[in-house]
Amino acid sequence: MNGSPKTAVQRVADAVRYWSERLGGGAPLPSQEELAEQFSVSRDTVQRALKLLSEEGLIDSIRGSGTFVAGRPADVDADEEELEPAIVVLGPYLDEALQAPRVTIDFFGFTAETLAKELTPKLVRLWLAGSTPPESLHLRLLLPDPEHLAVPRVVDNPEDPRPLDRLRSIAARSIDALTQSVEELRSRQRVLDASLEIRTVAATTPQVKLYIINQKLALRGWYKVRQAPVLLPAQDGSGMEETEMYDFMGLEAVLLRQRPHAAAESQEWFDSLWSTIAVDYKLSE
């Protein structure tokens, strides 16, 4: 360790203070282990630096969840018009998450379509020589049982099975893309400790989509029901036909960053479903 302990403490504190000023309220900070490794100091030095910043009111530490920049997230009170849809904003959060040595992503929602579109190409890039993959990568998807959904449905015929068939197809494509990407990370020996688990839950129609990233950051988006024309297989088998449907706009859902305490509650809620009433996803579903 270079310099006196006081110098090392101040060096870590100054760096975290610099990050905090730029990340904004509610942003997660690296773990104590990551800080110790990055600055080549002991855990005791890191803890003393964080204690100093906590006394200054710059950070909040939540037992079991991590350390966060104090204050409200910048987007808590933002008007929806100023926020961007999930398909736009999710990517940068995933880029940051994949820099951690141990990556976990928990998702609750309809099909994981947004997650697959954004995460799959990032995992593919980790196959390449010269990339820096994490030590471990664990994904968990918690999806609703399609038999218990009120949406999607045809506007004038709630019993029409085609919307649910389409939903299953989208979910299957998303799961297949993520599965192949994770399996390739293992087979290419880029991330040997990698897994993808999928379970379903017989719950009411989800109103929100939820991403919990590295057990520290939670992003929540409200599903909004829209009536829109969708191409579905014609009932007489003659091709495709435009059909008016009620459907959720998952790709367009605005994601809101949750405060640290809300993120911890979201993780507990997800784990409670996952470990109790959720069942393993079956390809035939």
C-alpha cells in the first residue's frame, strides 16, 4: 500500500466523492471488495473512506444491498415526456453492469424481449478475444403463466387464441437468444460460471416490468395497454391479416430508476416469488 493509511483513505474517498458528484442521487457504487481491488488497499481502508463520506452525507450504505450516492435519483420527478423508453435506456445500464466481476440480472415481465434485444449483442461481444468478461453471469427470468393473462387479446373476441400464441412465440425467441448467448460464453470458456434460469408464475396480468441488476439497481416500467393493429395468422389459413388487439407496449415502457430502499424491496419481492410459487419454465408453454 502506497503512502500512509490516512493518504490511502483520502485517495479512496476522493475517488468515490468524484464519482458521486457525477452519478447523481441513488446511483449504486462499487462494492467494498471492488474498491479494495481497484485501489490496491485493504477492506479496512475502504471502510474508513466510506465512513468518512457517510459522515459528510454523500453516500448511504444499506445492509445487504450495497452503497449508494445519497439523495434522490435525478429522474424521480421527471415528466414522462422527458424520459426514454426501455429499448433505449436499458443498454447503458447493462454496459455498466457487465463491468462488475459478478453479474446478476433478474427480470420480471411478459416476454423478456427488450432484455434479449439489448443484452444478447453485448454477450456476443464478450466472446471476442480482447474483451473482459465477468467472472460470473447469472440471469433469472420470471414470466407470467400465459393461461392467466387478460392481455393481449383481440378487441372484439377475447377468446381468440392467436394473441397468446404470438406472445409465446416472442417469449420463445427471446429465451432462445439469451440461452444461446450464455451457452456460448461457457463453451468458449469465456465465462465458465454462467447460467440462465426461467420460471413462470400463475399471477394476475403484470402491470409492470422490473429489472434488478447486480442486486443494487432496480428499474421499473409501467406496461400501458394500447389498442393497435397487429398482423396475425388468418383464421382461415390464407396468410396474415391485420387484427385490432389490446396489447402491452413493453419496448416503449418508460423505465424509472428506483431508490436504494425500493431496489432492496424489489429484490426481496422477486426472490419471494421465485422461491415459492414460481415453477420451472417448460418449452411447451
